[in-house]
Amino acid sequence: MSKIGDQKKKIIHFFCRPCAEYHLKTHPHYRAMKRRAALRRKAKATAAKETVQQ
């Protein structure tokens, strides 16, 4: 499906695993999910950096 000429629609909902429902991205679990993902990425980058230094 081509998006040429059509505006891309912004996704404003997400599936909340703790609630097992769809919510708007303003739901508090969305922020928590993004925060956990960022922490995992940071920890993974730190671990990779430490293995390279050894």
C-alpha cells in the first residue's frame, strides 16, 4: 500500500499488556513501557562497551 499522495496517519493507540486492552498513548503504562525500553537499551550499550574494553 503506497502512501504517495496520502497523508500518513499517526498512530495514537497502543496495546497495553498489563491491562490487555488498547489505550491512547497518553495512558501511564505507555510512558512506563517507553522508560523500561530506554533503560534496557542503555544497559545493553553499556554492557557492549565494557566487553569491548576487556
